Amino acid sequence: MRRLNGHVQHFAWGSRTELPDLLRREPDGRPWAEYWLGTHPSGPATLTDGSTLELFVREHPEVLGAATESAYGAQLPFLLKFLSAGSPLSLQAHPSREQAEAGYARESLLGLAPDAPVLLWVGFPAAFKHIELLLAAYRQVRAARPAARLVLAGDFQTRPDFVRQAGAEGVIFAGRVDHSDLPAYYQLASIYVHSSRYEGVARVLMEALAAGTPVVATDHLGAAEVVRHGESGLLTAHTPEALAEAIITLLDDPARAQAMGAAGQRDALERFDYERGLDAIAETYRATLRLAGRA
């Protein structure tokens, strides 16, 4: 038997005392949301000599047992997590193996590194969407954070010059995505980015928030009706500099971005629920009839 030291994830929603008490450590003022025991590359457990559990399992696969080693090879097939929530979480569901494999295949097809920060835009590149502004902002983001990738999902067949220019600058074109597949893209993204000059009520913003993805959007009436600035995302001036600055702010503060995603999901599911929307429309009609003296 060997002693393991797990990896702490300091997500914004975590309790500041429960996991330190469990592990008999002094609280340090930060939220301790999750304690991982496993070989996940972003937070592997370590042995007392400082080596990783992944390395130990690879060198000593017999510790897995013959059946597990036969099924999965020399790797630990699970991750044990202890969760301690200090505030409400977003809705989360771990994928099945088939869903996880499909997601990995999607990332590989798009040419994304597993840990790359992903900026996502979805739509049709009409003039008022101002995709050129988004590209200009992305140049600044990538200059500061070279690992970041911008994924554009939509039909760009009418914009071949833009595709050539943006493709040369590292932008990834996902093509037209079926609406039923969009949730997977929203969840793939670190941030949903929105550069329109104007819109009515932007459905893509509702969808991104409902998926738990924080939003950075230019500040116009349609976006302001959906995104709560500072709570579910950031609204910016309509300039590349402002958009880039807001994106970098959230990329540099994953805990804040995750908290915004969780808050946005709760808000979107409450305000933009289909049945609640129908009830609100019906009540508006009833109120109008009452004012007209016809109800």
C-alpha cells in the first residue's frame, strides 16, 4: 500500500473549509471545490516521492489486476473525486464512453489540443455579425495567449476571402453544424464570443448560457437583454481592443469564468424556459385585453 497525495481544484463554487477539514489541512482562504485521486493529466495524484500515479501504474500495471489491465491497458480507468460545494453548481452530466470518444474525435477533427482554450462563435456571417471585428480581437488574444483557438461554426461559403485570411491566422472553421450537435460545441468552448453590431434577442447567447458557457459579447440591446454583465458574462464596447481584453480577462481567471458559466446556466434556464415563455406571452395578451376592457 502506498500513500497518495491528491490534486485540489480551486473552482469558485467550492467550500473554503470542508475539504481542508477532511484532509486535516489548514484552510488557505481559497475555495477547495474538488479533490482528485487519479491520473488525469490536468491534475494527477502523486506518491510521497513526488512521482505521478500515472508513471507508477505504467511501470507496475500488475497493481490494476489482470482483468483491468486486459481491458484498459496500463492505465487507471477511473478518476475518484471528492466534491465540496459552497455555492450552487451548474447542471453537469459526465458523458458515456461513446460520448467521450465522440467528443475526443471532434476535438481531433478540429485540430484542437486537449487543453487549448477555445473561443466559439456560431451563426451565419451576415454583415451585422461583424466577424471582422472578432478576427481583429482574436489576433490580439492570440498574441497574448498563443494557445487560444477560435472556432467558427457556420456556413462561410459566401465568404471565401475571409476564410482564406482567417484560416491563415489559425482560425478553425467547423462548417455548418446541425442544431442537435451544437450543445457539444458550446460545452467544448471556454468562452462563447459575440461580435454583432445589433440583434433582436440572440438565441445563440441563450443557448451558450444554457450550456454553462460564459459569454463575452459586444454591448448592444439584444445582448444586454440576455447577458447579465459581470454575472453570466462580460459586455464590452464595440472595438477589437475591448473584446480582446474581456476575453483575456476570463481566460486568465478560469474560476471566475466557471462561476459565470454556472450563474448563466441557472439564469438562462429560469428566464428562457420554453413553457415559462409561453406563459409570459399568454399573460401579456390577458393583461392587454384587461387594459382594453375586453376581459
